[in-house]
Amino acid sequence: MLLQAGNIRAEVAPQDGGRIAQIFYNNHEVLIGQTHKESLNTPLTWGCYPMAPFAGRLARGAFSWNENRYSTLQNHGQHAIHGTVVTRPWEITEHSDTHLTMSITLDDGSQTLWPFAGTCEHSVHVTPEEVKCVLTIHSLEPFPYQLGWHPCWKKPDSVHFAFGSMFEKDVDHILTGRMVAPTDGPWDDCFTDVITEPTLVIDGVAISLTSTAKYWVIYDELTHATCIEPQTGPPNAFNLISENFLDVVQPNQAVRAEFTIRLGPPT
């Protein structure tokens, strides 16, 4: 599905996890495409895909909440990663030349993906200056949640950002909960306390990223791509954060997050 306004085009792929498959600025591609020779063609390595109802790694694919133990599919070794909607087709509910809204259930009906009843919407809106994404969860019962996006950018010419804090991680890349001062890259790390929001330049296209989410995962260990991912909570939040401080969706009270990608010529 093609959305276009001014010099910006966005190809959206509802059948491929409701993701943005590619963003063009003056015909310059800025995302890793599905057929990129180094992407290995897996659902986690291309485009810009939504993450719900959790983002990043969830240790052992399990968590405790309200004195009960819950689990989800272990799809990343012994862990779960990037939510339950990234490999499944979404249903289109609205579509125009500049706007697309899709919807999906958080579980596939088996209750092996997610033990709670709810749906997620992903809206993508293109203007001549930006691509704006909105994720919304609607629930039939209370449950903890996270929302986020995972854009796989082509390797940038330059990247700039600044954060006040970074999460320590163990040898299995699971966050320990301890905060440390940000280190030099390369990174596969989660940052918070934004000082300067991320900006990057790809093939001469200037891109600035803003989000209502307060956490950012930076993954730049690949030679061909850099991922800069806004998330409403850190990876493994359900096991990391006290129940009293988890984000919880309530029935009939939708929760949402926004991610804005502004594109233009270098300044």
C-alpha cells in the first residue's frame, strides 16, 4: 500500500506485520528493504515494524503479574522478542492516499502468544514533511503492556543523539535493572533520559526522530544497518519494573504511543 505527500512516499505492508516496508524521500530509500542482500530476509531485519504488547527481549518468554505466572512464545532462543504481532497479517480498517490504519488481535486465538484479550491498531500518516505513526491498544481486561517501533535504517552517513542514562545488561543481553552512564558504541543497548533526540543522515537525507515513548534502543552492531527504536518501556520491563510502576491498559481505556519521522534535505 503506497502513501504519498510531497517528496515523501511510504510503502506499508499490512501482510508483513503491519510494518512500513520502505520510506522514500525524493526517491532515496532510507530503510533496509525486504530483499536487501544482507538482511537474511527474516521478519526482524527489515522495514519499520510495530512492537506490541511488549518490545525487545522478554526473558524466558515469561513474567509474573497479579500473583500469576504468564508466558508467551519463545521465538528468540530461550527468550521472546519484539511482541506478538510482527510476523502476522494485519487487517486494513482505513485507507486514503496519505493515511492507513490497520488492526490485529494480540493473540491468534490459541492464547499461546498472549494470555490477555486485546487488539492493537497501527496508523501511518504521510505529510510533505514527515511520516507519523500511532500505535493504540484496546483491551477487554487489564494487562501490562509496552508499545514501540523497530526501524531498520540503511547505514547512516552520520548519527547524533544524547541520553543521560543507559541500562546495564548481562551476558545474555537481558537488562539487569541497574542504570549506568552511557558508553561509547557500538551498541545493542537501551537508553533513557533524552538530552538530544536522535537525528541521522542517510544518502544525503536528513531524518529526525521524535516519540512520546521515553526509552530508546540503539542497535548499530551491523555493518549495513542501524536500528533506533522508541519504546514505552525498556526491554524485559515486565520482569524488571515493580508491578506498581508497570504501564497497565484498562478495559475501555485505550493507550497509545506516537513516533514521528521527519525527512528533508541536510541543513
